Amino acid sequence: MEERYKKLVLLHSNDMHGDFLAEQTDENLVGGVSMLSGYINQVKEEEKNTLYCIAGDMFRGSVIDSEYQGISTIEIMNMLSPDVVTLGNHETDYGIAHLLFLEKCAKFPIINANLHVKTNHARLFKPFLIKEIDGMKVLFIGILTEEVMAQAKNDGLVGSFVNIEEAAEEIGRICNAYNSLDIDLTVLLTHIGFEEDKKLAARLDPDWGVDLIIGGHSHTFITEPAKVGDILIVQAGTGTDQIGRFDLTIDTELNCVTEYEWKCVPIDAEHCPLDGELENLIKQYKEKTDEKYGRVITRFNRRLTHPCRTQETALGGLLADTLKRSLGIDIMLLGSGSVRTEALGPVVMLQDLTEAFPYDDAIHMITVTGEQLESMLLFMVRDEVWEGVHCEFYQFSEGLHAVYSRAEHRFLEFTFEGEPIQPDQKLRVGLQHYHFNNFEDVFDLPLSEVKKNGSPRVVSTSAFEVIEEYLGANQHLDRVPGDRLVIV
């Protein structure tokens, strides 16, 4: 191979969500950061030019992460030693101030071109990283989902990009500023979802020289890269059961990719050695959390599932019912994304419940008219939802029934406790703090209009405590989905 042509192996993960432990599947161990680390180390021994990057959402999803508010995750990631990481929306879950503290604990670079202080536009993180390897210069730029705006609203001094157009402009500014450094490969580490990655790629000027988009957020599994213009777009699903791998040939004179192979590599005992030191660290954390979380809360009649966030589910409906019954409201709209596991039970340990529902936020009660509620839920089932765009979706509590026609864009049936909901009917609706705090964004309705019906109020400061108490007091609960939201 001529000197101008050099090989680079680019490994990548996204949306790991605290998936630290291997799982037993068909007599094989699958996933976990110990085997993931073993694979990365093995590749680095075999290929001298290897880089490993993470496209956001290291946090949330495991009791180890929740118990230590991300500090455990950073310590584990320090041993995993990524070359560069960008932020995901869940990196802000513990607050902006805590995120900045966690960055100080990290021994790896975290980049993000979005978050800034509103008063002087000073960035909170370095927006890019230039990594030099074997004479090549690789430019990484970090771009975050618009959803961070929703979490950042808790801090009025922090802002972010509003849309893809503004993100594209910022990418252009960075590329223009550093093209003179003879960048051989330009990689966008994004956390905006696979479909949004395609839209972003279409807005980029080819002269900016972006070669790859390594994304996250939508948990998309692919078999081959998408391509928009000359830009390759990939994502590696979710968790640690697999890792993305690019084998690239770089033309260092023309600063472009001449050949590539991409694949999703399974992380299992058959293919990956174990990193013993990292495994011991995880075991230490697990032993501590097991002492606290290793007790039984309840037993369901059967295993309740939450296979998809854009449909009514058994587990989502049960949790919505739990909050409704406990708080004395008419309807609970529970964010589907708040349920972080695909199944729970039949025996429910405290650890299982914590991992399934890690969000310990307040519940707000608002009063809405029937007309307003219909408008809110019509926005929830708009066409974008079915086209794969990441949108907020809700699990209904018992009593609310809606049949929606996608062809007609309207509800064919819209009832509460068996009776048609009247336009001027008043209903008390429960919302989690995140959704209340971002009411207009998630429902396309000004909160000021709702406040005309009565002042909102907090009916619980801890959704998790309400659920834990109710489940502990009520054994053998069950829920069969299918009668609350029907999509025609």
C-alpha cells in the first residue's frame, strides 16, 4: 500500500445506557463492557491505527448508573478508554452542573458543539477534537439532539441549537476553520437519530469535507451504511451487545475515503476476550447495589412487556394506572420513553423496577378541556411518529379510549369511562415534570391556555416512590393492552 493510502479502523458505540453486565443467552454470554473492552483491546493489538468513539447516551438504564448518578459510569468508561465521546440527551439527566462535574472525572475527551451559555455564547464543552494517528488527522465534531433543549430548560442560562439547519451551519464554521490543517477524515458524532442524520447530511456543503456520520439516539440497527451524497451514515443499535466497525482506507493527499468495509460485530464470549480488570470493577459496584436493591417488591401474574414506545403496552399501561389510582387524577399520561426496559416481572425486584423506571421526577396535575386533550393527543399521533422521527408518545391510564384513523387524521372514537369526551368537559391530567416543563413542545399547545382552566399543581414529588409503594401493596397485578389506543 502506498504511503498516501493508510488504513484506519474506527470502532463505535452509541446508547449504551449503563449496559455494563453480560447476559446469558442460549448458554452464551452476550454483551457487557468487559467483553466489549476485550474486543476493543484485541483490535488495537491487531490494527495499529484504531480509534474508538461513543455517540452519546452512556448514562441511564442500569441501577449501577442511577445509584451513583453517572460517577460509576464515568469510572467504567475511563477503563474502557474511548478516544472521543459526544454527549447524548441522557447525559443531561442529572443536571447541567452535575454533567460538568462528571466531565472533570472523565479521562477521555467529551465534545459537543451545541451547549452554550446564553449570555455570552461561551460553549460548555470543546466542540471538536483533532486526533492524530500515524500521520493522519481525524476531525471529530459533536452534535446533540434537539431534545437537550427540553432538559436544558431547567437551567435558564443554558441554550442549544434549535434545529438541523443551525447545526449544519455550525458544522460548516468548524470545518472551514480547520480545513487548513490538512484534515484527512472528518467525522460527525451525532445524537439526533438515524433519519435526522440523513437530513443533516443533505444540508452539508460537500466542500466542508464531512466523510462519516456516526450517530445515536434512535437505537437503529442497520446491516449496511446509509449514504447521502458521499457521506456514510451508521449507527450500532443500543447497549453493548454489538459494536460498529469501519475498516477505512484513507487517501491522505486527497483527504477522503477510497475504500471501506462496515459491519456490526457481536459482543459475545465466542468472539471477544474478557477484560478481567474491568470485570472486577463492575462486580464491586454490583455487590454494593445488590445489597440495597436485591429485595422483592411484588409479583405480577405474568411478565409484562413494553416492546415499543409508539404503541400501547402492558407495562406502560400498568405504570400509568398505578399513578392514576394513587394520585386521584382522572387520566395519567405517562411518557413511553420513561419505561427503559422491554419487560418486567413476574417477580419484581427493586433493582428491576429501578432499571425499568429510573426517572424519579414530580407529577404535575393540570386541568384540560376535552377539546384541548383531543388536540394534545392528535399531536402525539401525527404522521412524523409513524415515519420514524423521534417524538414524545404516551401511555394512557384506564378509562381513556381512543381510536385513531391515520388516513383521516382524526379520532373515530374518543371516550372517557365509556362516554364520549365533550369539548368543554374538564379532566384532571397527570404529567411527569419533564413533560410539564416542556408542555408546548410535546403537545403543541401553550401551557397558558391550559392554565385558564385552573392552576397546575404538584401532586407528588416522587413518581418512583408512588409506584414502589403501590406495587408493594398490591400483588398479582396484570394488564392486557389493546383497548386504550387503537391505530387504524
